[in-house]
Amino acid sequence: MAAGRMVVGAGILSPRVDFKTKLLTAFVVLTNVLGNFSLSWGMKHQPAKLADSPLVYIQTIFSPWVLLGTTLLVLWLLSRMTLLSWADLSYVLPVTSIGYVLTAFLGKYFFAEQITWQRWLGTLAIMIGMILVGLTTPNTTRPNIVREDAS
């Protein structure tokens, strides 16, 4: 520790999740779910198989649904990076995993995917885990703050 400076150690923060963290968490989940949905929709509705020619790959990348999905997933990545700077990893990953649950429902109802009872059971476990983690504080440690000593 340098002379004239003191470090304030870690402490417990307020257990309340502030509004901006909740809002960003919802944005992270929605951009992930809608980005993956758009990308999947675009890939499932391509007129030609990707292995046919390199031109098909380029056409696919710039098709509206694939482009929308890619854009949403870039926004997801940037917003998730921000969320990880605001809250603990052990909070962010379980809470945003609700996206897996929403994705399962979209797959079932929009893509007519057959989801087994084992997958639904796993989805239920994810939901329970997300609820339990969501009841905790998003950040359990305060960053070390370096303050100038008055003397």
C-alpha cells in the first residue's frame, strides 16, 4: 500500500437488485432468445442448402432473418458484457438462463419441435434454479476502492 493511500476492503452490498440491473438482465435475455430464434428461423427457411456454393453462404448471411439474428446476438454479447461488469458471474449466468426456458417454448410452438418429458424436466430445473438465484443479491463483493488519506 502506498503512503497516503488506504484500501477499503470488500463488504456486502444491499440485497436489493436495482432497477437498471433488472432492466439490463431482461434485455440480455430477450436479445439472446430473439437473436437465436431469428437466426434459426432464417436458417430453416433458406431456399438452398449451404453446401451448394460459396455464394449461398453470402446470400444466407445477408438474408433478413439471419441478419436480424446476428444483430440481436451482437447486442446480446455487448449487453451481457456490461451486465457481467455490474454483477457477479454466479448471479448473471443462472438468472439469464431463463432464456433456455423461453427458447424451449419457442422451439415447441414455432418450429414444432418434439420436446421429451426429460427436456421439460430439465427446463423446470433451470426455472427453479433461476428463481432461487434471482432471490439473492447480484453483487456480493464491493470492489476495492483506493482513497487518498487525508493526513
